[in-house]
Amino acid sequence: MAFIRPYKLADWDDTATICRATLPPSLQPSETAVRLAPYLWTHPYTLLCPQTCFVLDDGTGRVMGYVIGSSDVHRMAAEYGRFVDLVGGKGPVEDVPPALLERARREVGEQPADLDNLQAPLVPDPANSTQTMCNEIHYLQQIYNPRWLLLDSSKTPLRKQLISGTQYRAVMHINLLPSHQQQGWGRAMIQVFLAAIAKDGARGLQIGVSGENTKVVAFYEKCGFRVQPGGELEGGVWMVRDVSETGW
């Protein structure tokens, strides 16, 4: 029988697979996005904030979903050098097996020369002048610089405003494989995550919902989140929840 448990390093591959399998449709065709996605939205959290990362175990050790995040992205950003060491080949990372380190460094690649000027997420496709493609430099700048991944982005001023305050510094990512959706696991995982970040000192939580996935807004509202006006101007939906609230 499935159950929720804390993340462990042995879940690295399963969580990466789930991250890639649940990417928005617009990113699925991109080799760059598929390859780098776990290093943006999964591995930084599980490596740096394991105390607030949980998985849904199918009862055999296989992971069918996860809820991960940080209780304070400013604190996570201050510790981000350890993740850069992981992907950048700057030395061994405690408790991470050499084979996993080698694969991470091979999948991510070299650090861009410029980390201070965030490039656009899309660039013209050289094979088709009428199309665009994911800009690998943009993703690498986020992976190697916590400013762009966690704290700041010219494309998301509302998120910058939220994070610069003291109330909504916690962030969360949740993904479930289709086989375990609509069974109550999402709500249960969020409850476990809220308890963990409350214990870790969080006051409020924020999440971003892709413009391609706004159908989940109603679900989050049932879980106590509320829409923060202004996010729609940035192409998505930003939602917040006070950690002290217990009602659903």
C-alpha cells in the first residue's frame, strides 16, 4: 500500500523521472528542458532542504510522486554553493555517490560565462525560422545562480515582491504520476509539507502555476491557497497560503 515518507538519496532517479514526465506540454519536445528540468525544480531542493522533502512510496520503494520545497528560499540561496559544487565539478559533495555526481555533471554541463544577465527562455530555432526553441543558456543561468532560480527574475516581478517580504518565503513543488492522482494523495502530501515547513519556521508559502495548467488552481484553493492578483500578467498564476491556517 502506498504511503508518504521522507525523501532519501536513493529516490534521486525516481524523482527526476517524475519531474520530466510531468513537464508542461510546451517543454516536453525540448531535449534541453527535459534534460535540465530536475536540476531546476527537483534536485536543488532535495539536496539542500531534505527536511522538507517527501515522496509517495508505492509500498515497494518506488516513488510515484513527491512534494518538495524550502521553508525559506533566502536561507536556501545562502547554502546554494553546495548544489553548484554538485553540478559544476568543483569537488566532492558529501554523501553523494561519485557515479551520481558524474551523471549530474554530464547532464548539466559547463557554467555559462555570464551569470548576471538572464537571457530569454526562448530563442529562434536555427532549423526553422518561424519557430522558437528553449534557450539552454537561460536554464543554465538559473541552475548556476540562485538569484535567478530562487530570488529574482525580470520576468516574474510579482514573485520577486512576494519573496522580498517576510511572509511568503517558503516555496513548494508537487508532482504525482497519473496512476496516483485523484486519490487524495495530493492533499495528504501538502498537509505533510505544511507541517514540516511550520516546524522549520515558515510563516507563509507561495506556489507558481503554469499558464498551461490553470485547471489545478481550484484544487489548490480547496487546500487553502488563494490567488495573488497580478500573476496572470506574467503568464501564470501565483498563489499563497499562510502556514498558520489549518482549515481546508
